[in-house]
Amino acid sequence: AALAQPVGLARSKASLKKLRKAGAAPGEVISADITKAGELKGAMEGCEAVVLCTSATPKIIKRSLVKLMFNKVLGRPGRPEFKFGPGGTPEEVDWIGAKLQIDAAKEAGVMKFVFVSSMGGTDPGNFLNTIGKRADGAGGDILLWKRKAERYLIDSGLDYTIVHPGGLLDDAGNERELTVDVDDNLMKAPSRSVPRADVARVCCAALFAPEASNRSFDLASNAKGEGVVTGDDIGPLFASLGGKSCDYSNAAPDPPSIF
């Protein structure tokens, strides 16, 4: 951490205001629209490394809660429905926005690009891909758009590390044994969640670890109290991959576009 001076990028002025209100100094956070190349170019000038954490964020459809409660009374299964706001679909954020960030990083001479994606990308039928999907089939497929951006990064020539965390927890970091594998093998593990703080630790370590160079892998953690806690040295975790990296040779076709 002493080797880096991090600067956070907020996707909106409202988010920037919240971060500054929470204590971020003016030089510690900036704002830029990730779908606008010009803004990203200015944001990445002088950067040596980038950690991409952007993701489309669904919003719950309130009327679906009424339907859910009605079904619950009748003993029927159900789940709430979600949608993505204007300009915030997976195609716009997780593909176009990610692509533009990769392009801006390359133009700025960035030496390392860490991409925080998501586990489950090998399965087009994953539930997350159904969120926000319209009747014509477009609008959803968040994991598939992320996967497309990952392939773009791999082909960009940048030194990269792609991390696919499992379910994110708000628990403290540095208290669990972390596990890594490839190609969604950890989806079969008893525990496939991981604290956000540990994801951050892995990303920071990936910036400097040769073992993480040009690697794509999945990340989870064992239940608290199981196994040996993964300490400050993340190098052995990367080395445990044994040179393996996720296979993109059988990528799913591109999802339907909203445009």
C-alpha cells in the first residue's frame, strides 16, 4: 500500500459528493462517466494501474413485492423483479463502460489492469443473467457482458489480472482461508462467498505479484474458522493456481443488444 497512491473514480457527481461527505479528500476521488471516452481519458492520465470494479446495479421493481407477498399468502414460490435504470444496463456498463476503461488505460500507458468481475460467467443460464431482461431478450445477461469485456482485456495487450469473486460479504477481511480456482469450479464448493475486504486485498496484491500476471481466476473463502487464514502474503494463493487460468475458448455468443 505504501507503494501506491490510490484515487477512486465515482461514476456520478452524486456518488462523488457522498464519498467526500464520508471523508474522502478532493485528491482521493474524482468523477467520470464511464460511457464517455473523453472523461475517462482525463481521469486516467498519469495512472500506472487500474482496478475496475464498476458493475450495472439493478433496482427492485416495487410492484413485484406486492405480487411476491400475494404468492406467499397462497404458498406459491416467487422472487422480486428487478430492472436497470436508464444508461445503466449491463451492456452499457459492463461491456461498453468496461471497454472504454480498457481503451483509456491503454492510451494512458497504464502498466497493470485488474478487472473485478463475477463468478458464474460460464453459465448463460445463471439467474443473474435474467435480471432486467426484456421480452425481446435484451437488457440483461450481466455475466455474459462482463465476460465479453474480459476477453477484450485479454486481447488488449495490457498486463491483466481478472478476479471472479463469489457472493460478496460485508464481513471483516483477513479472517478466512481464501480459495482460488478456474472456470467456475468453486461454484460446486461448500462455501463460495468471500468478504469484500478480502477481494480488495487480492486486487491490491495482484498489482505487484508476478504470479497474478495475465491470469483469470475465481475467488471464494472457506467458512470462518475453517482452514488456515490467508494472511498478508497473497503470493502463495496466486501460486496455488499452478499456472492455471480461466478458459475463454468456448465463450457463449454475444447477448442481444439493446441498441
